[in-house]
Amino acid sequence: MYEQSLSSILAMPVQEQPSLHQFMARMAQAELLERDRKRSEANIKQSKMRYNAVLEQVECTATRNINRDHLETLADCTYIYRGENILITGSTGCGKSYLACALGRQACDLV
């Protein structure tokens, strides 16, 4: 990511290249994004989740007793910082493990 940002800036015509301050800000931003990406990947790998699930793919239906608003409330992962637990219940095959993996992946990306 860092090298790609540097290459794209250096490929610009001289009159369009950013000032030194803007250049340094872009490089710092690229470095932060790369570190966040690597941290997220390491957290996901270490978690060994069963499914590669994301919250956007969770089906929110009345039969599953979950709605999009409730799912978005959980997506911010503030329950982790408050030390709260989530209890997922339901019959066999309704998607409890998938939902848990989707919430876990979201937590790996945000925490």
C-alpha cells in the first residue's frame, strides 16, 4: 500500500504533485491503512472462525427474529467495550454460527 501510494504520487506530473506536507500526510495515511489491514487479517486468522461471514450477508427476516436495525446496532461493537455478552439462540440450522462469525469478523475489523 505504501509503495503503491508513493508510485502514484511520483508518476504525477511535477506541477500536479502535492506539497511536502500533503505528501507526508498521504504517506502517513497509507501506512496507517496498511497497519490496520494487517492487524485485521492477523485477528481474523487467529480467531479461526468456521465461516467467512460478513454482516452484509446476514439475512434479516421475521422468521429469524432479527431486523437490520438491531444488526446495525451490534455492528458498532460497543458491547465489547462495555464488557457485555451476546446470546444467540434458535433452532438447528437457523444461522446462529454464521451470525456469530459475522459479528466476530466485524469485531476483528474494528477492534
